[in-house]
Amino acid sequence: MPAHAPFTVISVRHPQTGRAQLYELLALAFGQAAAVQAFNRVARALDAAMLHLLLPCSNYVDDYPLIAPAAVADDTPSTAIALMELLGWQVKEASQLAATPKFKALGVVVDMAQAKTENAIFVSNKPERVAEDRAMLSQMIKTNRASPALARRLRGRLQYACSQTFGRSGAFAARLLRDLASAKGGERQLTFDEALAAKWWHEYLAQASPRKIRLMPELPPVLVLTDGAVEEYASVGGILYDPVTELFEFFGARVPDEIAASWGRHCGREQVIGQAEIAPMVLAALIWKEALQYRQTLVVVDNDSAKDAAVRGYSPSLPSAFLVAALWQAFAAAGADPWFDRVPGPSNLADGPSRLEFQLLSSLGAKQRQVEVTHWERVRAPAAQH
């Protein structure tokens, strides 16, 4: 606004003369705390103007993705450009904005090429951005050193990258980098937790699948109930029921002693009930990967701390945090959309199989599934630092 002009004058020290020079800002300054919010007010106004002209548009800061039917796709960019120019905004040439089934916007790739065949849109990270992030992580892992500035930069970039695939998957590793990112001083050696986080991110970025956004009406959710028990030994159980296919299965198994021991080593205690409550959720996502594929899933437990850790994607206990990361990775691999909730213990039908009691479920017609060696390895906590 013209009335704000007096507040746009800044003073900059000239590097040669050492004298202060005054400049008037003609645009929002890069780095201003309120610049993004202020710009977004204008950006949303432009977005609203396009929607008024029936241009299906959205915006992320200064990117305006347009989605249109193939019949009018070639004319849609030129219409948007005409509107922007009419309002006094400079945009790229029309030749640079040709409509394609696959486009990029601020580090994200949106692929609609399979919208007809797969009834879905796929969202992923730009390969160049992934390569840059993995290169920084490789150097960090190789030297086992990093600065708080690098940790802050990586943390922001990695959280953004993770949100394009399966957001909660990275909460575990992001929290492990938090202390380094908020520290003062220069470069230092990584702690065990920070090194673990760097390795996790490096592997995850190479393996993360694009997010699949279904265009079909949602089916009723799959129901998964899990439970864990620790008495003379740790044991776990789970149940799956699909109201669409009527698939009804369960598993129940004793946790191998070496797996349970890996949970306790980090805590310095033998009590591992917290991990025993989270582990069956991971096993359920692994065992029933095909049944859960691209389905909404209601996961029910009878332990508040396990439910809260799953919702947050993190736990202050390192072995529990590792299990939660494995949980979200397993759901990401299946493309499932989980919702976690709690029921009282007496209402949790998975209590039986968690105590290796299978008679009731078998009498109800449920089929038993086995926990494979590869599944157990996914819930093994990483070796503790000595």
C-alpha cells in the first residue's frame, strides 16, 4: 500500500566506502518473518480470481498448479497467463507452461499419467532434490560429523521431502536430529542417535514410494486389532477383518528372546511392555501388506502410550521410536491410510492371540497366519552404543 512506503526504506553499508546507503524495497524482502504470510494473502487472491474464471487452480507460495480436462488443457495455461498479465504480474512464457500429465511444483512431482488406468494420482519428490539430500547425508555419515546449521537445513528439507511420500515416517529421525539442529557452536561429532537418524534418512529417501492418491470412492476401512503381553516372556497377537472381502485372519506368537532383549538394552531394564504393544502393529502391517494396500485402516490397541506414539510417529524411548518408524514405513509400503485408536482391554479381541490362545478365533472361522523370520527382523531394535 502507498501508505506503507516509509516503512520500506532500508539502510545497507556499502562494502567499499563504508558509508550507509538507503534503498526503497519494491517487493517483500527475502527472509522477512512475515513475508511469506503477506505474499500468500495476495497469492490466494489470485487463486480466487482464477477459480472465478473456472480455472481449476491452487497455489503454493508463487507456484500455481493448474489441472484441466485434456480437451481444454492446451488453452488453460494461456488463459491463466492472460489473467495474470491483466493484473500486472509477470509470468513465464506460454511455451514454458505447456500442459503435461506430469508436472513439477516446488520440489514435488505430480504424475497424472495413470489417472485413467490406475484411478489414482502419484506424488513424489523431484529426483534432483533427493540426490542433493542424499549427498549431504552421505558426507555426514562418512565423516560422522555435522554442524547445527547443516542439521537445521537437512531437517527442514527432509521433513518436506517426507511429507510428499508418507509424512509420519520421518518423525522418528527428525526428532533425533532436533538436539543437533538447536545446538550452538560449530561442527561436532555425531551422537549414536544422530548417526542412526542420518543413516535412516539416507536409506529412506532411496526407498520411499510415491504417495498414491485414489480417485475412486473410499471403501469401508479394514479393521486391525493388536495386543502385546509380557509375563514370563513377551508375546504378541493381531487380528484383521475386511468387511469388503470378508477376510478374517489372526496371528499370535512368542517374541524371540533376542528381539525382546534388543528392546531392553536401550532402556537399561528388562520391562519391555511398551515395545510389546507397538511391535504387533508393525507385524500386522507387514503380514497383511496385500490386504491393506491403498485402504483406509482402523488400528485398535488397548494401550494409550502405544496409540499416542503411533499417532505422533515418535516416542522418547529409542526402541519404541524405532518401532514406530518401522510401523509407518510398513504402512507406507502398503500405501495404507491408518487411523489409530484405543479400546479398553476387555474389548480387545486381540488379547487372546497375544497370550497364544487361539481357540475362540478358530471357532469363529478365522485363519491363522505365521510371523516369518523377516518380519521379526523388522522389529529388532538397532544395536545399542557401548
